[in-house]
Amino acid sequence: MKSIHVPLIIETDEDGIFIISCPQFKGCHTYSKTIDEAIFRIKEVIGMCMEDLEPDHLNTFV
């Protein structure tokens, strides 16, 4: 499996929930009570977003 590098934005809301988004992909965000769980989830979401990409677009991440 290849590694990719994408920007992430990590925020917390007023209840202490971690919200992570990846601006590289439209609608790519998730949240969780812990930072570790939020990071695990954003990796899954990024994977789903990448599945929807055309093969030519994947070269921009390598």
C-alpha cells in the first residue's frame, strides 16, 4: 500500500468532540470523542474518497 500526504484540519467543538476534515476531497470529514478514533476514521473516509477518483487523478498524491 502506498503512502499519501494530504492536509488535514483538526478542530474540537464546544463538547470536546474532535472533528477532522481533509480539504483535498469534497465532503471528506468525520468526528469522534477521541483523537485516535477520529484519525482512524478519517483514514477510512479518505480511502473511500480515493476509490471514487479517476486513475489519472491518483497520480497527484504520489
